[in-house]
Amino acid sequence: MDDISIYKSGFQDSPKKNVPLQDREYVVSYLRVSTDKQESGVGLDVQRSHVIEYCKRNQYIIYDHYTDIVSGTVGKFAEREKYFQMLADCESKGIKKIVVYDLSRMFRCRESCLLVKRGLSKLGLDIRSVNQLSYSIYDENDPSAFLLNSLTDAIASYERLVLVNRLRLSRKNKAESGGYAGGGLSMGLKSYKGRLEIQPEELKLVRMIFLLKKKGFSPYAISKFLNERGIKSKRNGSFYPRTIKRILNNPIYKKGKLKFEGKYYDSELGKIL
């Protein structure tokens, strides 16, 4: 029997009907990274290999691996396409366990932890974690297990806060040094390897907008002028008065200032108009 064992063939209404070895159990594997370039050595390949080894040790058969590339924050929870597909498959196939490399792959904050627990408990699903061997979402009647699970959840939330604060500090340091600290890009600029670069064609349009303003055009008149000529915004859409106001009020053009967390910093590009 293959060690990796993704046994989909002949797997009908319930995994128990076609299990080759009756003392083995079907599970699913859930893998998640925030980006294609996951940091801290927990990329998809690392997660997958650890999960496979864990399932071999515990006599589990992996029905399938489900992979999401999305942030672990609660705001991005609805974007976990494969996670929700996994839940649907577990319900239809009678699978009761999800194996993860680490609980942080399932949730990274208190809110997403609650969403996961609520969804799994409705389907009678439980989590098995390579890094948190004793974790179960159903042990809350056992005081010791309840304490351990609560601490595990708290640690996951703590680690997320540490990561968020570290990234925030890194961005703040970058802003203070005149670099691009993230966020929406102004028209006429693009980001390349974390640095701002000028886009000449877009900047010509910005100059036109400032020139029209100088000639007495209102933001409404400018947006109408551009739309009538089929000129598109940075996002390839129409112009609106509020779009024009944002461009005219953006200090990057005339003052060479970038905004981060409510403060303005001198951009390494300087004035670009």
C-alpha cells in the first residue's frame, strides 16, 4: 500500500465501506500558507511531509490534501476556498478528522479559532495536529484538557500578535527611511521588490489632472473630461470626483511625502511633479 495513500478510487458514500485495513481510518490533510513565499520554514512542502509522516505513524489513510494560500486572519476566512471544500467532502464521505502540521494553519487569532471550532463541531469533526499532539476541540469537559487547549489557543493568538507587531515595526522603519511601507499605490507609481518606481505614462495623466485643476476645472469636471475621452483610472475603471480629489490632495506629487499610520514621511523619490 502506498505510504502517501490518497485513496479516492472506489471511495463511495462512507470510507468505512472500502477500508483495506479495518484498524485504519480515513482523514483529510489541511495545508495553508499566507503567500506563495511562506516564511519561517512552514511552506506547503514542509507541512505536507510532516502530515504524511504523522499519518503513517498513526495508521491514518489520507483521503486528500486541501491547500489554501490565504491569510490566517478572520477578515480573510471566507476566502479559504479549499477549506470549505474539505468540510463538504468530510460531511459527504463520513470523515471525522482533519490533520494539520500546526494549529496556526487552521487559525491565527481568537476570532478565526471560534469560527473553526463552530464549523467543525457542527459536522462532528476534530483536529489532529503534528505539533500539538494532545489537542482536541472536544475535551473541554476535562479540566486539564480544557486548560491545555485554552493555552494552545492563546499561544496561537499570541504568536499572531507577535508576527503582526514585527511586520508593523518593519514597515514603520521602512517608512521612516523613505521607503514604500505598503498600502495602495498612487497613480504614476508602482512597487518593484519593495521599492517605489515611477510609471511615466501614468504620471503624464497625473500632470494633466493638475494642469486641468490649474485651469479652473473642478474635480467633477476633470472626471467628466477624462471619462468622455475613454481614459481609464489606475485600476482600469472610470474616474469619479473623489478619485480626482485623492490625486490632487496626495502629498507624494508636490511634496514628496508618503503616509503611514497617519504620519507623513519623506519619500526616497522626493517630489515627482
